[in-house]
Amino acid sequence: MNTWIKNGHLLDPDTGRDGLFDLLIENGIVKAVGSVSEEQAGGYEVIDASGLYVMPGFIDLHVHFREPGYEYKETIATGMKAAAKGGFTAVCPMPNTNPVTDRAERIKKMLDIGRKEGNGVHLYPVGAITEGQEGTTLADIKGMVKAGAKAVSEDGKSVADAGLYRRAMRIAKEEGIPVLAHCEDRSIAGNGVINEGEKAEELGLPGIPCTAEDVITARDILLAKETNVRLHLCHCSTKDSVHMVRAAKAEGLLVTAEVCPHHFTLNQEDIIPDDADYKMNPPLRGKEDMAACRKGIAGGSVDVIATDHAPHGKEEKELPMADAPFGIAGLETAFALTVTELVKTGYLTPMQMVEKLSLGPARILGVQGGSLKEGSCADLVIADLDNAYRIDKNTFVSKGKNTPFHGRAVTGCIMKTLIKGEVIYQND
Ligand code: DOR
Ligand code: ZN
Ligand code: ZN
């Protein structure tokens, strides 16, 4: 199908185009950018994007789809639907499923299910670093890469054994894939539930100190320096982590970082007692940490906004804070929170926002995307940056309704998501 997207405000971080440009799409490819004549586009499907922004599809480096093992929380197909609704045309599913994605056949299986049951959103699977994420035996990283894994991670935890992790980094380096690091020292985090500090004391909950994240961030950066692997730090939440990323970049290391919308929008003061929708790992930190995350994003230390989309069932999230699982559903709120909290407040220009959501992640993964220049794949999103509404979890297409943002006033709405020129999501 051929499409003419007219009158939209194009934001293309690859070419720097920031203004009114029409797009002509032929056979899933961006054929022409700029003014298009009626005769050039004769017979083409017309999408009128007047008053809207046209951007490369977003790429989420960090999602949890729960298939296999916890399909009641999310399946690959429902996760892909939520992605499309959130403006994401590609996602990286983390390996902490049951069984764990720790071998080639499971990578293949995921891709196969995505192809058969999905909506076309690109899946870039992340393989585990150790078998069963048990931290003792290295997984078959090379085999997984051959099968289509685009990165490795032990997300949900860190590899505690630094020697083993160092070997994994060497293999990842050889294979040319990044290591996505969940930084958490379990011996410090213990059975903590929310950030250690006044709030935890007030609520009588065990705390997770910032150092649980920071000591592993430091370790991982040092190992990345030695092995020269591309290290991407997941869900940075502390001011010291942001500081360490900045220092690593200044040293020229291949270190990048993401911050999740919940960590730049909320801090521990916002936690509602006994509401496990405020429970995630890493936890909501102090005000200074939140401010450091915002500044890190604005100043360029933080390359990516990723969701850590972590859907859970209603019953388990209704458990007492201490017993409920960590995580929030993030795919369908990330864009609006980014616009509201970072663009409308002046931390990011719309173009910088698109960079953090598309080109940044594409570069880290080494995949196509983040560009709408002539010849690129027509994976794109059309959005309204001024549409104001309240987040309603009952409208989520994700199975996970676990969000602390229900009822929150936001601005910014995805109108259409296209993959290879085909509309896969449309806001009616
Ligand atoms: O909040 C989180 N949820 N953090 C993690 O590290 C894991 C994730 C999950 O899988 O639910
Ligand atoms: Zn994690
Ligand atoms: Zn995660």
C-alpha cells in the first residue's frame, strides 16, 4: 500500500528535519520527504497530519512480556498491542520468563510467536546471561545471537559473580551486542520494598538503599572499560548512577543509560501507603535523585527513555506492599509522561524527546529505526503533543493495569502507529 502523509510536523533526529514535511511511502519504504504534488501521490492513501507531529517509531529497550510462564500477566501478542498503542514500533523483551530465555530455541520460539500472533511490532529479544538466571553457568550467548537475540541481560537481578559476568562481557563484545545491566546488589537490597529513608521508616517498610544500585553500576562500568563491551545501564534511578554515567562518557567508554518515566515523574514522597502500584525495582527514590535523572536526560548523560513495562495481575498487586511483585505497566503512558514532564517543562525539545525514544535506542542495539530519511523503513508514529486528558488504566490494552498514574492529568497522545507503512494502531 502507498501512503501520502501530508501537513504533519516531521521530527527526524537522523536528518535533523524539524518542520512541515510531507512523507510519501511506497511499499513500506519512505520514498520522498518534502512537498509532494497531487500527481506524484495520485491514488495514494492520504493521512492528514495537520496539527500533529510525525516521528520515527519509538523503540523500547526494556519490556517484560510474560510469555511463556505468566500469560495471565501479559502475552507476546498483548504486549505488542500495548507497544503499538504507546507509539513503539520495536521492543526488547527481557528474558525473565518461565522458562527463562536462555537458549537459541527459546529466542526462535519468541520470534515465531511474534510473527504468528503479533501485529508487526519488531521484537528484538534479549537473552539471559546465565542459565535459568541462576548466576552459575553462562548461557549460550553465541547461539542466542545466531537465533536473533539483539542483547543480553540478567534483568530482574544482577550477575553477582563478577568473574562470570566478565566472561559474558567478552563474549558479548565478540558478538557485537550490548549488555543491558540491571544494577542491584542483593546483599545490600535485601528484602527491601521501597527506597531506604524517611518514607520507608514512616511506612514501616524495609528500605532499598541507593548504594544497592550504585556499587553494581560502578562495578559494571569498570568491567565495561576493561572488556570494551557496550554497556547499557537499565532504569537508572540514583543521582550517583547518573553521575557515574556522565563520568564514563567523559572518559570515552561505550556506556549508555536509560531512565524510566516513573523515575523522572515520581519520587518516594508520592507513594500512597499500601498501594503496590508504587512498588517497582529500582524503587522511587528521593527528590534529588529524581531531579538528577531529569537533568541527566536534559544534559545528555542519559541516552534513552525506556519503560521497564512490567505487567502484573490484579490480585498480586493488591497484596500488602511487602508481598506484592515489583513493577508497573509502562508502554501506554510513557509518551504522555515524557511530553508532560520533560517537554512541556522545558527539559527536552520535541526533537530531543524523539531522539531518546527512537534514534538513541536504535544506535545502542545496532538496528534500523530512529530515521525517516528517504529509503528508510516506514515505521513511524503520528502524535498530538497538545491533547490533554487523564490517564485511565481501564483503557489499557495491556493485561497489566498496574500503574500509579491512573487519573493523572497529562498532555500528549499517540494518534497512529505505522509499521512498514501499514497502520497498526489508530486512536479513535
Ligand atoms: O520493577 C521491576 N519489575 N523491576 C525488575 O527488575 C523486574 C520487573 C519484572 O519483571 O516485573
Ligand atoms: Zn531491572
Ligand atoms: Zn526490567
